[in-house]
Amino acid sequence: MILYSIENSNVYLPLNSNFKLAFDFIKAFDFKNCIEGRHDTFEEDVFALVMDVEDINSYNNQENPKLEIHNKYIDIHFVAEGKEVIGWKSRVNCSFPEGHFNNEDDYQLFLDKPQFKVQAKTREFVIFYPEDAHAPLISTERLKKWS
């Protein structure tokens, strides 16, 4: 897991060949005038899911947030406006799956408690690798984000 400012994202470009495309896309994206939902880039493996969240409780239970994992994708959460609190736990320490892995959408949920929580503020991003179980949207204020 990595938490950092989008202005200094170039530090992480050597870690993955798709990071430059993702960070350039984030920096150029017009969050003020966009619609929620999926936005594709020119590369098949890089896309954005844009959310404008007013009622955070409709997404993840703050007391018992669900962790998610991915096998194929590296998940970048970018906060365009507001704050997002995200829970984290090492994937190898997750013991309580909720259902089976969804291969089509590349995720599985777990009912384990996060080991700790991080807070990303406006113009910050968090990178989650497949070994990082994470519980997004534990925040309590309005949030506009890209993941």
C-alpha cells in the first residue's frame, strides 16, 4: 500500500508500466464536470470508476467494513474532493471470506476487521496491490473519488 500526493506521483512511475497512464489520466480528468461511473482510457487494463458520495453509509458499514481483494488489478484510489478513510489488512491474514472470488469483476470480499485505517485527503491517492486487502469508503463526509 502506498499513500501519497498526486503532485508527486512521478516517484512511483517505475513500479508499474500502467502508472504513468493512470496518473496522467487522473491529472487531466475534469472531476467537476464528469458523470459517475466507468471511464475508459486508451488501454484496456486502465479505467476509472468515478464516484460522488454523499451518503457514505450506503457504501460500507463504518463499524464493520468489508475488505476487498483483487487478483488482476492494482487499485488506485484518488480523492478529488473530500476525505476517504480506508481500512487495510494483509491479504494472507484474511480468514473470513464472504462468498467466492468473482473472476469476472476481479474481487472477493472478506468480513475480517481491518488491521489499521488510513485517511486520504483531497489530491491524494492510495495504491493497493493484490496482496493488500482494503475496505474503501469508511469516510463520513461527502467525497468525490476515482478508483
